[in-house]
Amino acid sequence: MDIKQWGENYLLEANRIYDRFVRLKQERVSGNYTNFYDLDRRMQILYDIYLEMKHTGQYLLHYPGRK
């Protein structure tokens, strides 16, 4: 696996995590969840992971030493 594929895989996984984040956000808005503190914590963790994977994927795609 080269750096470009690695970066693309990071971005694909980031999108999957973001999709999960959006579903949890919709649950919170709809009120279908009883423990909002727990839900907010899970959403924050997922969003942090999403941002980290997105930025890492973008860095790998634009890695200066990549051929």
C-alpha cells in the first residue's frame, strides 16, 4: 500500500465515522436518547476522531515526499 492509498483509506474511514456522528446528532435532536451527557460525550469523541483522520488523510495525500 502506498501513501496515496493510505490517505484515501483514512478519508474513507473518516467519512464513515462522520456518518455515525450525524446519526447520533439526529438521535439527540429527536429526543430518542435518555442519557444526553453520555450521548454528547460519544459525539465529541467521534468528532475528534473524525477530524484527526480527515487531517491525517489529507496530509498523506499531499505528503511532500510522495512521488
